[in-house]
Amino acid sequence: MRTCLNLLIFIITFLISSISFGQKQTYSFKIEKKGNGKQAIIFIPGFASSADVWKETVLKFENNFTCYILTMPGFAGVKPDSNATFNNWSDEIASFIKNENISSPIIIGHSMGGGLALNIASDHPKLVKKIIIVDALPCLMALTNPTFTSKENNNCSSMVNQIVNMPEKQFIQMQKTNITTMVVNKSKQDLIVKWSLDSDRKTFASMYCDFLNVDLRDKISSIECPSVILLQSYFKNFKTQIENQYKNLKTANLHYANKGLHFIMYDDKEWYFEQLNKNLLNK
């Protein structure tokens, strides 16, 4: 009887293990894979943006690299995740790299995606080969408020309620007004606005509040990989403040675009691709 019971337990354990082993790991973010090169690049878009922000970039590099292009949960039509926070997203992307055995990837991140790249490289110094940060700062709020201090228990309920309950017409107008401060290329403005309108409103609000509370200025001192920082031309007016924010990142190499605003890949395309070519193709 005891032998039969042990055999039954073994069979059940084996079946459960087999089922678990056969299941493909899933992630809250959407993943598109293109190319089949030896070196992997992980592309992380910015706040409320789609993977399509990298479309032209991927077209130029997919023949030489394996490209993983993400869209974060709740953004641009992707199903939202109930545990959406900046740190949770950072941890999940790091787990994705480890679980999928992506060896020493390059991470390219725009805006909030750049912040995530900085955080991942800080938390996992040996995981990443290089980071390329497209117009992101270690602490966005400190650019206008030098005395800014991140709150340990940041309460986002007021902002979330305000944005979630905002009438649709008002939200659309807010996004249309904001986009004029972020991209000069008018042919791309409607597209970027659409990504935000297709985003889950609660995720939009909570992640906006959460990201404004992020301060990586001290944390980035643990980054070991080469770090290329591509910044919009307007930031030339704040060089002292920006270089002070990056002072603890010993591998930082800062470059300022010649023209345009936050979406550098649209506003100063020639300069942007020149920088990527230097840092991806040149040995």
C-alpha cells in the first residue's frame, strides 16, 4: 500500500513538473522580436508610447542584431497590469533577460524607457553590455527643483483620480497641447497622441505619478557598462544641472542633439542615427 502511494505521488509530481516545464513564460509587457544577429538589443519605449516609436530604428539594425521591442502594459493598447510600478517593470524586464537567456544585451530606452534602462543596469551591473539612453534623466523633477527628494511612500491617489475622471475631450486636448512641447515633427504628433489615448487611463496616471518620484542620481554609481546619453538640443541650456545629475555614472558619455525636442528619433533623425551607428556598428 505504501509503495503504491509513493508511486502515485511520484507520478503526480512528475506530471505537474512536466506541465510547468512545457509552459512558456509570459510577461506583462508585449514583446516583438525581429532579426537574428548574435548581439541582442532590447528597445524600451517611453511613457504611454508604443513599440512603433522604434520602427525606423529597428529597420536599420535588425539585419545585424536580434531586436526585442517592448510595449509596456497598459500603454498604447496593451493589456494593463495591476502591479504596474516603475520598479516592478524594471524587475520584470531584468527577469525577461535572465529567463530567456539573452546574453549581455544592449538596452536602448527612450524617456521613461531610458529611466528603466538606468535602473536595470544599476540593479544588475553584470547583466547588460551597454545602455543607450534617449532623452532621459536620473531624476526628472530635480531639473526644475534642485531640492527635490523622492518620497518613500508616494501617494498617487489624488493624481490618479483626477486623470481617470477627466472628461474625454479634456484629456484629448491636454495630450494635444502637451505633444507640442515634446516633438517638433508635426507628422508624428497625432501618432504619439493616439498612443496615449489608446493607453489605459489608470496606468497612465499611476505611472506618471510614480515616475515623477523616481530619483536614480545616487543609484547609477553602481552601473559598470558603457552608457551613451543622447539628449535633446534644448537641454544644452541646462548642461550644468544635467551633468550634475549624471556625475555618479562614471561610464556616462553625454551628447546633445542639434535640433528638436524630446522625440529625438523624429526631430533630429540624421544626428540620432549617426550616434547609434557609432555606438552599435563601429567596433
